[in-house]
Amino acid sequence: MPVKPDLLTQIFGFLSTFARFIGQVIVDVVHYILPSVTTLNALAEPIGYLALLTLFVILVSAARRVALVILVAGWFLIFVRLLLMAFRVG
């Protein structure tokens, strides 16, 4: 009876396949632009992993900016509420 891989193995397998695919697409684009470069196929997987890491860093930095804006807005609204309470407006 075949053993089914666990979830973590499946996730890493998917990321490896996705990185290989992205790397091959980038290699194909570079080969289309620079046809004289012919030995890039060996770099397809490392290029794919670097592309995945780059996308992850971009997404995380964008999420950090959004979280920072939400936090600053929250503290500003609490400060405004404290001022309104102090001057008995609200």
C-alpha cells in the first residue's frame, strides 16, 4: 500500500515545482531577449527560488505597511477620543 506524503512534504513539493516553473519561465524570457546565452537551464531552479523569495518579501513588506497604517490610524482615533472625553464634547 503506497504511503501518502504528509502536508509539509506536499507543500515543499509544490513550492519546489512552482520555483522550477517560475525559473524556467524567467530563463526562457532571458533566452528570448539574449539568444546568445545558452547555459541558463542549470540556473532555472535557483532563479525560481530567488523569484519566490522576492515575491514573499514584497508581499510581507506590503502587509507591514498596511498594518502600520492601521495601527497609526487606531492610535490617532483613540487619541482623538481621549481629547473629546477630556473636553466633554462626546
